Amino acid sequence: MTYRLDLGEPLAEQLQARAADQLRAAMTQLDAAEPDRAVAVRQARKSIKKARAALRLARTAMPKPSFRAHDRALRDAGRALAPLRDADMLGPAVDRLAATFAGRVPAATFEAARAAVAHLPQAAGCPSSDGAAAMSAARAAVERSLAGVPGWPVAGCDADAVVAGCARSYGRGRAAWRAARRGADGEELHEWRKAAKELWYHERLLRGAWPALLDAQIAEVKHLSDVLGDEHDLAVLAPAVAEEVPDLLPLIAERRAMLAEQADASGRRIYAERPRAFERRVRALVRAAR
């Protein structure tokens, strides 16, 4: 199940096929959540996002009402799992914080933080400690989205349309990066991460245009997404431990600032081009590949 388009073949059917592959994978992951729910939730969310990215690559070729309906359905499927994902990732976030700041505070502080987030599934809005209801709701949403894929109105999706879709995600990310440089808050950084993740998926789909060139940018965008993901985990961690482990808050703030600097360094490389220049370059590569 390769997440890539063959640029020499019709693109509309391939986008539908890639999305359907990913939604079927998400259903399989949710059905086999035991023994490691955290891995199943993380992988299912990735698959849902990859399906949504395939849809959004074709957005300029679709009627707006239809695009919005399918996009909203995929967004809601991912959101159903978001509380579980946040709950499952906070323990590892504490571990990463402990590795970064070992010796700055007593080890007992990090142990207290781990205990504070252990009960977070209920606090995050999941109706049961194992998140069964949230996962069931997500699976039903994925199944509905999968049933709708054959009806995507993407018949007019050609090379220019997918390039425009990729350029749109690039422009969205560049605007978010520029906002972050002006002093963005955690929510704006989270929006930047979503845009970067979408660009990463779009460039993977279009990798066949010139792998030797695109691989470097794909790797840099993946790094940016990971850095912003760590920052988001800490943004969620801070209020979760604020009452029980307030001594951890200065370290969380310091680490978030460090991660923001790393993200900005990646942003300067990734978003060096203006969106129109980026679009012209990708269009030329895609046309050459076809």
C-alpha cells in the first residue's frame, strides 16, 4: 500500500484509491487495538489524515459544498480519537522532558507528573478508561467516509489541480510560520503543525515528480511536524500537571521555547520560496514527470 501517485497515470482514481486504502487501514487498526491502544490510535489517526490529505490535494477540482462535506467527515473521524491520542502521549512527553532536564529538578517531580497524567483519558472527555466508546465512534465515522469515497466528484482532477492543492497547503503553512515568528500562541503553533503535516503528505504523494529533489524537503517537513508535535504535547501537558506538579511548569515553558526555535529554523528552510514560486516549481516537475 504505497502512499504515492503514479504521475503518468490518471490522477483522480488514484487519489480515491489511496484514500480508500488508508481508511481501510484505519478500520483494521481500530479493530485490533489490543494490546497496545496507544499505537492503534496513533496509527489510525495517521491513516485518517493521509486519506484527508488525498482529498485535499484534489480540492480545487471539486465543487466546494461536496469537498467541505467529505472533508468535514474525515476531520470528525480524526477528532473522535484526539482525546485518546493526547492522553496516551502525555506519559511519553513527561519522559522526554525528564531526559532533557535530568538533574534540574528531583526525579520525584517527574514521577509525580507521570502519576498526574495517568488518569487523563477520563479527564480528556473519554467516557471510559479504555476509550472504547471514542474508538467505536471513530470507527463508525471512518466507515461512513470510506463508503463516500467512490462518490468524490474528482473526475476533473488533473496535474494542475493536484499542484494547486499542494501549493495551497504550502501557502497555509508559510502563513502559519510567519504568524509564529510574530509571537504565536500554542493554538497557532498547532495550526502550523497541521499545515506542515498536510504538506508532508502532499509531497509524499507527488514524490515521483523528482524523488532526489523532493526527498530532502519531505524529510525536513517531517522533522518540523515532529518538533511541533512535541510542542503541542507540552501545551497539553502544562494544564494537566499545573495543580499537582507546579514545579514542572517552568521546565515545560523553557522546552516549548526551545522547540519553537527549532521549528523556526526548519520554517526558514521549508518556506524560503513564495507560494507562487513554489507552485511554479512543483508544476514544472510534475509536468516533466508526466
